[in-house]
Amino acid sequence: MYYTIGEAAKRMNLSTSALRYYDKEGLLPFVERTSGGIRMFQDEDFDWLEIIECLKKTGMPIKEIKEFVDWSMEGDSTIDQRLELIKEQQEVVRLQIEAIQENLKILNYKRWYYETAKQAGTCDVHKTMKPEDIPEEFREIALHNKKKNIVTMERPGKGNERESL
């Protein structure tokens, strides 16, 4: 079955301009065209579009995605290069996930911090809090902040009032 660029875009939840851009960048050499130059996508092209989108969403530059597509079009002689590229991107994604998990820990801590402050009516509640009163999952962050004496910027209109992170 054949699909127009509009149908392919809708099926992939992409814009037609995104598909045209991919084509212009050489990412869609497998897409057939009619004698009038109209792109006609086939069912198997969607597998290609999915891997292209996956690589793009993981932050791989278009140039490297094109390299992957080109190698794929060359056949089995480039399996090693494709495997290496995928392994490298897996590591990039693993490091991204690790960084996001660290950021999530800090956000979870800040949520607890402000929920506790809201209940007490002040952020000062944390100044007298013993380590055992801090949930175990947040102790490391709280103690790090205390040791570093980390504070936030002054709040406009509140004079020199500061709160710890």
C-alpha cells in the first residue's frame, strides 16, 4: 500500500515539513517517487521513519543519522559501523537518563522541602531539623546543602531574607 506525504506524516505524528526536511537531508533514500515527483511511502518505510525518529529524539545529529541510513543502504558490509554507532548512542542515552534521574532526585527533595516548610509556615523549619528527621532519600542532598551553606537568591521585596536550598 502507498501513502502520500500527508498520510505518512499523520501516521507518524510528524509534520509534512519534517518529512520534507528529512528527504532534503538525505534521510529518506528508500522513499519512492511518482513520475511527477510525488513522494509515495510504503508500509516498510515506516520502520525506517521510526528508527530515524528514535535516533533524532535521543539527540543524534542529522549528519550521523544520515550516515546510519547510508550505511544501511550499503548492506551487510557496514554492519560493524552501524552497530558501533548504535552502541555509542545507547551510551549517550544512558548518560542522559542518569542526569535526568539526578535532577529528579533534586526536584523530589525540593518538593519535600517546600511541603515541609508550608506545613510549618516557614522555611526556617529546616535549620533546626536533625538528620534523622529528614527522609533517608533526601539526607545526602540536605547535608550537602548544609555543608556548602547553599542559599538561593534574595527574593525581590523581601529585604535580605534568604532560604537554604
